[in-house]
Amino acid sequence: MIQLSNIQKLYQTDTMETTALNDINLSVETGEFVSIMGPSGSGKSTLLNIMGLLDAPTHGAVHLEGAKIEQYHDRALAKIRNQKIGFIFQSFHLIHDLSVQDNVELPLLYRSGIRAKQRHEMAKAALDRVGLSARTAHFPSQLSGGQRQRVAIARAIVGRPKLLLADEPTGNLDSKMGQEIMAILHNLNTEDRATVVMVTHDEHQAQQTHRVIRIFDGRQVQ
């Protein structure tokens, strides 16, 4: 699904240079559920952003389904992100002025050829997958944290992406709700054959995935 080769990411200011990632080499196979672990500031989120084409490496190559990402211009990259990749964030990133239904439909507005009725049906199907079909008219402020994360997952999967990237998806939730979110991710991985890459601090949740990648000071150590 995705391959990273000799990835290095540097951040520069006028006075200093910081290495966020250094010599990362890894592959994620289609259908895998992979977790990324490491202490705060180790480069986990930077790695996930590069895998999701939200950021570009300073050096190295990224291949998605065999295609070298560097050959694409910004508009093409945006199209790939919209059609092939779903993002789930710790802070949900829902738009509070939009209903649950409209939040989930939002990624589909940027796809040509999808009519309003079809968008509506796809969003309802995604919400049904996460157990929130009865909450379509609610607003994010009317939902619990776990429900908001379910909406965020529905938004991520509404376009049926091949790759799901989750950055601490249970970090703001209690353990019971965290396990429910993990169950949804496992279901998407096994039933939809979605490839899932998840950043987490939870060792127990990491051990529920196929493979654990450990990052320390920007380097892959395991």
C-alpha cells in the first residue's frame, strides 16, 4: 500500500535545524493494521503526515500503491488524499456549525460526479457503520467525546478510502469508549479490507494490531 524509503524530515529556522525523522525505511502492506508507538516528540505524527501526503519529506521517497508521490503536483495530491486516504484525528476536527450529516458529507463535496442524493445516502451508510444513524441532525456540541470520534470516523470512511490513518484516535476517550473505537477500526480492517495505520500511546491497543513500529528520536528502532 505504502512504502517509505530513506525518509528524512528537517525543520529549519533562522537559528537552528531540527531533525524530526531520520532514515526511516518501512512498508505497509495492503490490508495490514499497523500501530506506531514512541514517546512524545519522537516524530510519530510527522511520520503519519508524510504517509498521508499532508507533508513532504526533506529527503527520501514515498510510494503509494507503487506510484512515486513526488511526481504529482499539489492538485493531484489533493485528489489522491480525498479519494484514497481517510484521516482520523485525536481532536476530531468537526465543524461545529454543521450537523453530523453535513460533517460526514463534507469530503464528498470535493468529488466530481456525486449528486446531493448520493452524498446523503453515502453519509447515512457511514454513520450506520459507526452506530450513529439516529444522530444525523445533531450538532457536535450535542454529542459525547466518543460519539464525536465516531462521527470523525464516519467522515473518514464515507468515501471508502483504501488507507485509514488515525492519530491517537482514542487519546481523548475513556478506556471503555476507546475499546469501542478500536472495535470499529478492526471491523473496517477485516470487513472492508481497509489498510489502517494508527499512532497510539496505548501499549494494549498497539498489541491488538498486526505489527508495531516503534519510533525514538526520529528513528525507527523496532
